[in-house]
Amino acid sequence: MRGLLFIMTRHDTILKWTAYLIALGLVTVVNYYVLGPLPITLPQLLPILAVTGGTLEGASFGAVYGGVCGAVMSSLGYLGPGCIISLSAFGWGSGLATQYLLRRDVWGHLICSAAAALVWELWTVGARLLSHTAPLGVLLQVAVPELLWTLALALPVYWAGRFCCIHYGRIYHE
């Protein structure tokens, strides 16, 4: 029954969203309260979680879930409405990429995650360069480890989203 589209009941949809919101809470706690105090550059896991939603559930779900991830990140003091818009775009873009170009699996997720993380770092470095916050060398000393930590933790974030997708309904069955 490859490609079979099924209709989710309201109960199924509520369970799925609840599971994804719990995953969002867990990833947020791990990112900011477990990894935050460690002497490492803080990874950006919420953009990766937005990509996970789009990769596993499609573009429309990814856009909404990315917006929710962006709202949480914005409430923690990151970029305000820019977070909501950019993470929503990451979720939507990864959903479209896995619908038309890539597979809806871990490899598609890793490719989309690498693209999103690279865009995020280029954007933050570029914005700080334009505002003359710091020289390029200093910005790269922060951005490169942040990018590497983010990519290193992309798989555990994917597994959290995949758990929600498999156990609480998926729009597309493959």
C-alpha cells in the first residue's frame, strides 16, 4: 500500500501534536538546560527539530511545527519574530525537499539538517558582520563549533521526531 493517504481522526491528530510538543519540550530542555551549562558551544537543535517535522510529516506540518519551534526559541531570547519565520521556512523547505527531491528517511533528514544549519550559521555570522559586532575570525570561532555540535546531535533529534511519527500517526505511509 505504498503512497496510501489515510484520514486521521481528531483524536489521532491531537495525539500526534501532543507527542511532537513533548518532543519539542524535551529537546528544548536538553539544548538549553543540559547542554547550556557545559563548557561547549551551544548547538542549535530547535532548527533541526523544525527540519525533522518537515522531513517526516510534510511541508504543511513542517511549516506549522517550525513556527512553533521558532516561537519557543524566540521566547528564549533568540531573534524575535525572525526565529518564527526562519524555522517555519526550514520546516516547509525540508518538507518540500523530501517530497520532491529526497527520501523521507534519515538521509533526507541529514541533508536537510546540514543545509538548514549552514544557512542558520551563515545568517547569524553575516548579520553580526554587518552590524560590526565582532571580526570574522572571532565569529567563526563560535560558528564552526556550533555548526559541528548541531550536526553531531541531528540524529538524536531525528530519532525523537521519528518516534512521534511512527507511534502517533503519519500522513504518508511508505
